[in-house]
Amino acid sequence: LFDLSGRVALVTGGARGIGAAYVRALHDAGARVVVADLLEDEGSALAADLGDRVRFARLDVTDEDGWAAVVADVVAGWGGLDVLVNNAGIANAGPIEHYPRAKWDAVIAVNLTGVYLGCRAVVAALRARGGGSIVNISSVEGMRGSTHLHGYVASKFGVRGLTKSLAVELGADGIRVNSVHPGFVETDMTARIDPSGLPIPLRRGGRPDDLTGTLLYLASDASAYVTGAELVVDGGMIN
Ligand code: NAD
């Protein structure tokens, strides 16, 4: 049910953190995986570690031409694409009166426009395979307000809405589109936050590996009748 042998996946922001855990999990489930990221050293090292079913591609998710090139390359090299994981993201924060336009533009560009560009870039390739799965990484911050995080929150609510719209639009093509909403996960993004003060019923911060079961479920035939869903993986934090 969860076997991904013969499938081809692309993970943005796959060089480190949650994305790298996704790459390892997809690889271990049998898929061939493209690690698409800005971080060449980390991405190349991960690909080298996992072997010839994983390759690195340098991609800035805000670059439309970059998306076209990476998708064309994977289709030419591996014959098609079945799974897209839009995971790349950045976070910034600040009180609204001291939150410059540049910060807003940056977080919307990567976290929301990047997801739109990715979905748009892969539709033809997924359709050519008779369908596929798009997994968009939002956040619990895409489900509630959070002080000083307005740009990030807006971007993650946007990902949630985009996911639902595409689930409706692409269902007839057999393309499923779902969102994942992690809570606190220990990565470089959250390195300065101490989870011990957070109201987490499971009493610990999440680790990247805590997210991989949800991803394998959404990427595989185990979720064949699931689209437009939003899966919260947060230790019960926003319960
Ligand atoms: P991270 O900072 O460790 O990794 C993010 C990755 O995205 C990096 O490899 C980075 O190089 C890449 N990236 C950033 N901008 C890019 C761009 N323009 N083009 C291509 N790649 C780019 O962060 P993480 O914690 O692993 O976060 C992964 C995703 O999970 C993000 O979308 C984040 O918003 C989301 N998320 C994280 C948490 C958490 O607590 N860590 C919680 C909820 C949601």
C-alpha cells in the first residue's frame, strides 16, 4: 500500500530539515527522488549518501524558468513524475509596524508563489502518468493567527487554500492535492525556539521523522481516495 517502487518524486527544500527526512523516506519506500534546493553542498551530499535513485537539482522555487528546466530534466532522465512535495519555506517575524515590505514579499514569494509555480509546473507531467500526488507543506500557522508571524501565517493560509482549489480542479485528472500542517519541529528554522514552554499535549517538540509517515501516506496509494485534505501533525498543539 505504501510502496513507491517505480515512482518518481521531487521534494523542494529537500537538502535539510523536514525536506531531507522526506527525501530519505521516499527513497526508502522505493521511489526515485529529486532533491530540489538552493543548498548545493547539503543537497549533493544527501544525494551522494543515498545513491543513484536520488539526485540533486539546484532550484529557487520562485524562479519560473528554473521550475520548467527541473521538471523537463526529471521527465527526460527518469521518464516522468508522480509526486511533488512543496516543502521549501522560510520564516520571518516582527511587529506589523516594524515589518518591512521586503520581508512580506520574501515570505509570500517562497512559501506561496513558490508552491503555485511548482503545482503549475508539474501538472502536465502528472497528467501524462494518469495522475499523481501533490503534497503541500503548510503549518499549524496556516490554521490560526499568531502574533508577529503575519506574513508567514498569510503564506501558509494561502497554501491551504491553493491546495483545496487545486484538489477540486485536478481531481478529474487523477491528481490528488493535500496539505500537511506541522506544529513545532526541531530544524534550523526553529533552532532559536525552546519547545519546553509550548502547550504540546505529547510533551515534546516534533522531529523531522515525525512527519514522514504522513508524507508516505499522502504520496502513496494508501491515500488513493484522499484529496483536499489537511493533515495536522503537531503533537496535539492546536487541538
Ligand atoms: P529549514 O529551514 O530547515 O529547511 C528549509 C529548506 O528550504 C532549506 O533547505 C532551504 O534551503 C530551502 N529553501 C528555502 N528557500 C528556498 C527557495 N527559494 N528555493 C528552494 N529551496 C529553498 O526548514 P524546515 O523546518 O525543514 O521547514 C520545511 C517546511 O516545513 C517549510 O515550508 C516550513 O514552513 C514548514 N514548517 C516547519 C515547521 C517547523 O517547526 N520547523 C513547522 C511547520 C511548518
